[in-house]
Amino acid sequence: MPEFKLVISDPKSGRAKQVTIGDPTSYNLIGLKIGDIIDGSSLGFPGVKLKITGGSDKAGFPMLPYLPGGKKYRILLSGPPGFRPTEKGLRRRKTVRGNVITEDIVQINMVVVEGELKFEQEEERQG
């Protein structure tokens, strides 16, 4: 029974929205890869196309778009995601995930490609 936390960003407004989804809609995302474009109506956002841009698993390891599969890899990194060097030329061996969404993934990052995401109206503060 996978449960995903979706972080959906809207580049037009510069805002992001977090949504938690469970059964049975979470099974629609298993097997998809980073870079896939999906219809938002299956996730409760009608009229919106969403692109998967990344994510992380339950231990916090980030997904990398150029690693195949959904398993863990231990690779040498010289930059983000997964490692931010403090000096020039610094490299470090880090554990990361592949580009396929599995049941071990907890957070999925998405961006709006087509359509408009509805945000709740915040109260205007008067000062």
C-alpha cells in the first residue's frame, strides 16, 4: 500500500503545493520514470499536465534521471543532486536511486507543464 507525497510546482505563479495520495491512485504512478508527463485528472487536478522531475525514497536518497531502474546505486558524485561540494574538485561516493518510481519512493516532485494549478486563496493581511 504505497503512499506518496506529491510536491507540485507551478512555474507561472512560482508557488508549490503538497498533496498526499494513497490507494488506489498511488498505483497509477508506480513504474513511471523521471521526465514522463502524466494527466493530472488521475491525481485530482483536472485540466493539468504534470511532468515528473524527481523524488526521494524513505531513507532520503534522491532519484537521479540518468540512472536506470528503481534500485539503489552507490556512485561517485561531483555535484548535485545528492552532493554539494564545498571545494572545487571535491567528489564523494553517495547512495542514490534510479529514475523509476517504486513502492520505496516517498516524495515525488512534479512541475505543471500545461494548464493552471488552483491554489487556495490566502487571506489578505492589512497592516
